[in-house]
Amino acid sequence: MIIDIDRLPEEGLCLARDFEFLSLDLVEENAVFLEPAHAEVTVRLVGEEIIVRGEITARLSFVCSRCLTPFEFPVASRFDLVYLPEELDGFSDELSDDKMDQMFYSGRQLDLRAVVLEQLNLTFPAKPLCAPECEGICAVCGEVVRESKCSCLVKESNTVWNKLKIPMRDKG
Ligand SMILES: [Zn+2]
Ligand SMILES: [Zn+2]
């Protein structure tokens, strides 16, 4: 969805719409959309700067990086962005530190779909977890510990690991 900067109304353009993205657009390779991403955005031109403010909501399914179980990952993210015209990109050396990751637009246009996708990707954790305390998969039986399919870990894992480790240490 391309926004023509020169056609923006002075008070800004308010949009509310759903964006369909493919899973392969996402930085998280195992993510699947449970419903389309919804964005409510205001786009304003102030001088030569484009101010983009809004909120994204989405529901995705992630795969836990510890126990490999799919889980629901809700997104509700606010953003407040400033885009400068591309012509200023060459002056980036002169920009202060807090503008190091300054964003730019070109050709008097802003691709709102790309903006929403970038913001969505920024909400994703580096290592998705179904729960912060997820104990993952039992090293003994291979079952997911959280679902209590495994009864051996709590009782036996320490013993098993100790048995493996102690002889190694003795040799050293
Ligand atoms: Zn997990
Ligand atoms: Zn087990």
C-alpha cells in the first residue's frame, strides 16, 4: 500500500486496515498467522518529515524454541516513527547518535505495508518461548516436560547427568 506524500491531507491520513503477510515475510521462520495483522495508522507530513504513528495487532502461532510446541503469540504494538527524505541520507554522518537508525522515504512515497511489516517483525522475540519457565523436552524420554507426559525428568535427570559427568571429571 503506497502512500503518495504530496496528496496527504494537512491534518494527516488516518487508516485502519488489515494486512495480509506471508509467513516467509517474517523474520521468525516458524510463525504462522492465525488472523491478518490489523494496523491503525496516522500518516502526516510535517515539513519534509513523514510522521507515522499507530498500532498493530495480530495473532500468530509460534513454535517454542525449547519444547517445539506451537503456541499463540499475540501482538499489540504501538509505534511512533519519523521518515526523512532520502536526499538527506548522504548526511547521515552528521546526524546525532540517536538518529543512527534513521529511516528514509524516497520518490515522495511511503510503502505503508513495508512499514507495518517491519514493525511487526520488531515485536518478535529472538527465541520464542511458550512460557518463560518452559522446561523444554526431557533429555531422557524426549517428551515435553510441561505437559507432564514425562515422569522421569524430575526424579531421574539429575541422577542420569551426574552419572555421565562424574566419571569424566575423575579422569581429568
Ligand atoms: Zn516451550
Ligand atoms: Zn522424561
